[in-house]
Amino acid sequence: QVQLVESGGGLVQAGGSLRLSCAASGRTFRKNVMGWFRQAPGKEREFVAAFSWWDGLTYYADSVKGRFTSSRNNAKNMLYLQMNSLKPEDTAVYYCAGNRYDSTSTPERMADYTYWGQGTQVTVST
């Protein structure tokens, strides 16, 4: 059974940092695009970042570019999201997801992600 389990969420003051982790089990995602999405209360789930193993490209939403960094450790089947300079509008449940493809020109396309974690809450206070 494939599982993606996020951890590292919590409460942080604006300007602070958090590092989210995503542990994959049940299969390897070494050759898959892996992504991060988030969903704030009352809003649709939105793309945050994605890392493509095939070409080494990393994609970011404009709202997090320069503040968030996505990385992965294939040997450990782990995905990370380092979040710096957090803002109250970053408050959301954050999800990691496994894409069916090993490269993509549309990393924000949720329909291409076939595996999802249960999410971890990130709350940024003013």
C-alpha cells in the first residue's frame, strides 16, 4: 500500500520558518515528479512547489517563490519543503503528492498526481 505521510507542520509567527517532510512508503517515487499543495479554509487546493527527478527542475508558485525551497532525498524516499519568511496567508493544510509522470510542463495540474498524503497544518500568526 502506497503511503505519503507529511510532518513538520505547526504554529509559527510571521517571519518564521518551518520545514515540512514527506515520507513515502509502499513504492519508490525516485523517478516521479513530487509536489506540494496547500488548502486554506474556504479556499481551493493550490499548487505550491514540485520537483522533477528527470530533469532536476523545481517549480514554485509565484506566491512562495524566493521563500520556499523544495528538495528530496531519493535514498530515503523523502521530500522536503523548507518554508522561510512565512506570512499569515501561508496558513493552510499542506499536502505532498506523487505525480504519475517523471517530468512535466504542468506541475500545478492536480489531476496528474495519483498519490496524496493526509496533510499537515501550518498556521502562521501575526
